[in-house]
Amino acid sequence: MAANTQQALDFQLYINGEWTPARSGETFDVFNPANGERVARVAKAGSSDVDAAIAAARQTFDSGVWSRRTPQERAAVLNQFARKIVENAQELGYLEVISSGATIRRVSSMDIMGSAFVMQQSAGFALEYCYVNHLGPGIGAPSNNQVWREPLGVVAAITPWNFPMILAMWKLAPALAMGNSVVVKPATYTPLSTLKLAQLATEAGIPPGVFNVVAGPGASIGEALVKDPRVDKVAFTGSTEVGQRIMELASGTVKRVTLELGGKSPAIVLPDADLELTIPGLLYGFCLHTGQVCQSGTRILVHDSMYDQVLEGMSQMAAKIKIGNTLDPSTGMGPLVSNQQLDTVLGYIQSGLDEGARLVYGGKRITDSGLDKGHYVEPTIFADVRNDMKIAQEEIFGPVASVIRYSSVEEAIEIANDTIYGLAAGVWSGDVNQALKISRELKAGTVWINDWHAIRPDAPFGGYKQSGFGRELGRQSLDEYSQVKHVHVSLTPELRQRPWASSLF
């Protein structure tokens, strides 16, 4: 399956360590968002394929071939998997770019190494985490007490189209490190890199059936995974609406769920902020991956004293972003993932105009020669935005920023928290102590000070409020993929020595 820019690639499903055609024989096409060309044909999974993938994961987990290996044994294989990712960086990067609209510049510098590092980090954390904890003497008759941490079983990972490879890895790495088996359902726009990862996992020594991939329509496949009683855990990244549906379906079998959902993250710019740093940071905050990032800083709160200066600086900086061919290393921003997403973003831009926001930069589809067949849109900056406007409250998933005035820090905090979301937030200031104080008041799972999108594999990531619950990355992610068991061994041989004997007999 080497990269080929002339001919569409063919991918099957990956079940039980083998490439497997869909039982129906159906396929679907994957298109390049940059030019609209078909780049791949992928087997379209149905209910029987999902059943086969779950059965393979269940049988493999129950056999113990992976789940009962020691943390050290699993870590050795997972580190080999990480090396395979780096060795295949060129192909993985190409597959990511041609399906998601990501730039090769970003994928090469962030996604490939980030995916490998997350796997290595989770393997290392598991070595510390999976120990047997011996409790102290306690109360009552002598006993030995141990706390064990064990894998859950079968994990269904449902991943989005914006960062298909690295967000799959955020779920795969802790799940595999703790000994679980996994069935991944990638988004239909972007299944290619995930399918390749499954092949590399087998080559690295992960047993067949531990890592399975079923690609196809989200509603039918996703719901089948969530409802199946053989699945013990669902990990989902996507919209809040779909997350609500997953919670509803998962309740039928009371299975574990983690949800990383939408965001409408506020960036508070204090009067003492260094604008030479802040203004590029604001653009990075809402234009990375064409704004298709859940934690994008799309609500920019600026003090009255510098409002016009920040708007002017943002407009000048937006004009410097190179938009174009995603395989060109000099390109800074690519297209939106689909024509449907382009229509959605343009609709939000129109709603901003209709509600009285002032468009100060961008706002149009890009139809320049060479880009006219892709789903390109200009970076868009709105001024005079009220926080109750649609563009300030709803997740757009495009490079659209709402710049909102404030007069006092208290007002800025109130505006920042006035949202159903709580995924991320940020403060730009020359006074770190003041920024830390404000961070205490922000209702968000991650707060950046003088930075944005600074996600670390050793720090937890997740949301407050309707941005979801549970944490990915960091040691905390291992909690989401493991059970805790207390084992009590009595060391008291005679009945009369038992403290409970006198209370009943």
C-alpha cells in the first residue's frame, strides 16, 4: 500500500490481524479535500463485520495472549510499535494529508512523532501503574491485602476526522498498555492512517485480534459498537450531540464511557500582554488545521484599551498565512475536510453578519487558480461580537474568530465562562501570577498561559461541562482503561480468632 499520487489506494477492513473485505462487498470512496480527487477506496463495514471485529477482540482478550502479559512484556511490544510509526512516517503522513486536509508541515512536525511518543509514554506509565499495592496492617485480625489494577476488556474507540491518527493513538496507547483489546471506528472521511496503524501494530508484535479497525457509516457502526454487551468501554471524540447519544446507548449495558466533545474556548488578552507574542498566538489558536480543532481559541476577549490595536494586528498577521497545497512544506493552512463542512462554516459567517458582527478580515471561500476545486476558506475575524451571538456560542469548526470587548477582569471571566463548553481556555499576560489567578476562575479542563494548543502526552486532557468527561493522556488516562480490584487474604487460621465470629456465632 505504498503512497501513490496517480492511482487511488485500496484498503480493506483490519480484523483479527488480517486485511478483510466487507462481507457485503461494498466499498466507499475517500477524497482529497485539497482538490476533490478520489484518493482511496475502502471496504464499507456492516453489522456482520462489526460482529466479527468484536468477536475477535473478545476472544483475544479472554485468551490472555495480551491481557495477561506483564506490563514489561507489553511495553516492549508497544515501544516496537512506536518505532514502526517513525519508520513509516512518510507513508503515514501522506495518508493523513490526502484524506484530512492537514498540511504535511504540521503532520511531519507534530502528528507522527506525537503519536509515537504517546505510545511510548503510555507504555512507560503502565510499568509504574500496574504494580500490586500491598496495604498496611489495618484493623482487626491479621491479613494480607492487595490492590490490583486490571484491564477492562474490549474497548470501542470512535475517532473523529480532524486528527485521525493522533486522536486514535490517544485512545489506543493507554488501552493497549493496560492490556485491553480494541475495535476502532474511524471517521469515514479519514480512515486511511488508522488502517495503516493496525497493520504496523501486527508487524510490531501485537497479537491478532488486539487491534481491529472497521470503517464505514458512523451511525450504524458506532451504535452497534456502543450497544454490544461484549464491549466494556467506549472512548469517543466528536460532537456533543453524538456524545449524548452514546451516553444514552451505553446506559443499556452500563459500560464505561469517556467523551471528548465540543469546545468554544476563550482567550483572554490582558492589557499588559506582549502583542508581538500574543497576536501570532491568537492566529495559531484559531487557524491551526483550518480551525478544525476542538480546543481552538475562537472567542478572543480583548480589553477596551487595546481592542482596535489587536484587531489590526490580527488582520495583518492573517494575511501572512500561506494557504494552498497541503503537500507543500511551506503551506501553513489547508482546506476544510469536505464541501459539507465548507457550507457549514460559510453559513456561520453569514449568521455573524446577519446578527450585526463586523467582519474585519476574510469571510469568503477561496477560489484562486489551483485551489478552486478544494474546500478552502479565508481566515475570518469578526469584531463587535456579543457573547450571545451564534458565532460566539456554537462550535463552528472552521477558522473563524469572534473578538469580544471587555472592561474589567471580572467581566472577562464572566464572559469566558458563559458557555455550555469547558474544554480549554487561555490567558495572555505579562504578569504570570495574575494569569494564574484568573486560571483558577476559568471553567475549563486545560488553561494555557501565553500559549495555545500546547498538549503534552504526560499531562491530562479533557473537558468540563458539555465538553465531556474523562481524561486522555497523562497517567490519568490509564484509569479510564482499567479496573481496580481489592484482594483480601486472611492470615487468621482459627474461627475464634476472627473478629466477626463473636458477632454472629
